[in-house]
Amino acid sequence: MLCPRCGTKLGAGVTFCFNCNSDLRQAAPPSSARPRVQEAAPATVTDAVFPLNKPAIWLLNIFATPIAGAVLYYVWHRRHVKAAEYASRSSLISFLLWLILIAAALVYPTRGNATVENAIRLSPSQYFKLTLHQARGTTYELEASAPEAGILLGCVNGAGLPPQVVLTTTGIQGVENSKRIPGRELGRVTGRIASPRLDCAIANPNASEVNVRYKLAVR
């Protein structure tokens, strides 16, 4: 053994160092008996510092689609754990918000003005049917004219046109607001909208073909 004070080599069982006069009985216990000091584990990068601030993460998820949050999670999940978890949560919430907005747009289309305008050619005793399935407004107005001869106009809101459209000399049978428009005149039928579905008909009661120009507006 060695003297813990001066390092002199001593025999086994010696209790007194003859070199430095140290009492070995008061020396520190052997190294095996000393308490072990726990070494600190190597630090891992899980800091709470976000590479991007939280509002920026939300803006990316909302305006650049929730895919942005998934990309941020993949980039940060090793070095910025807290930021990656926050990006993942915000991506999921943004995805749900996108689904709600898309569903709302499909179920409740935006209200506002809508106009359909075109020119058609009708054979004798032929009628043209125009249907709007999402007529979101308060009133409708159908205008039409034919230079060659008179035509018939009429619209139905909600119930739809009759299964068999019968043309008369004054209008379309079963359509209350239908009327006959003389040739070369601009005719008009109007009404209030109580249902999203609007069916209109333009008919040719003549024995010859007619060219018709029409415009349907919802306000």
C-alpha cells in the first residue's frame, strides 16, 4: 500500500508512515469505498427555443395548407422537439378547420348576384328548360326576345316544372307566371325566391323555328 500523504510504499497492515509520521488509521477510505459521483448525461438538443414564432407557424398552416405543419415537424423533430410538437398540433387543428370551411362552402354557397345569358334556337313546339339548383337571392328576373315570332316564358321556384309541359296560346300550362311575348319584343317574368331551386322554361309555340336570346338574373 501507499501512504496517502507522501506516497511512500508501505507494507500491508501498517498503521503509521515512518516517512511523514502520518497516522494511516485516519486516512481516507479506499477508493472502492468512496461514493461514486454520477456523471451528467450528454446533453440532447430539446430546447424550448422555436426556430419560428408561434404566429408564423399558424399562418403557414392556414395559408399554405396544413401540409406545412407536417413538413416543419419532420425538419424539427430531432433538434427542436417542442417546436415540432407544436407544429404537429397546429397542423392537425388547421386541417380540421379547412375541412369545416370546405364543407360550409359546399352546403351554403355564397349569396349574391348570379346571371345566366345565352342565345338558343328552338324548333316548332319545342321548349328550353333552365334550372338553377342554388338560386341564393331574394328575387329572379327572366328576360327573352325572339325577332321572328312570339314566344312563351315562365318560371317556377321550388316545385319544378310540370312533368308534361303543355304549351297554350297564352302561356305554359301549370306555370302560373308564364306569359306570351310578341315577336321582336323583350318579355320579362319576375318573382321572389323562397327555395334554392329555380326552374324556367322558354317555349316556341309557332310552326317555324325561332332564335331566342335570354337572360336570367338572381338578385
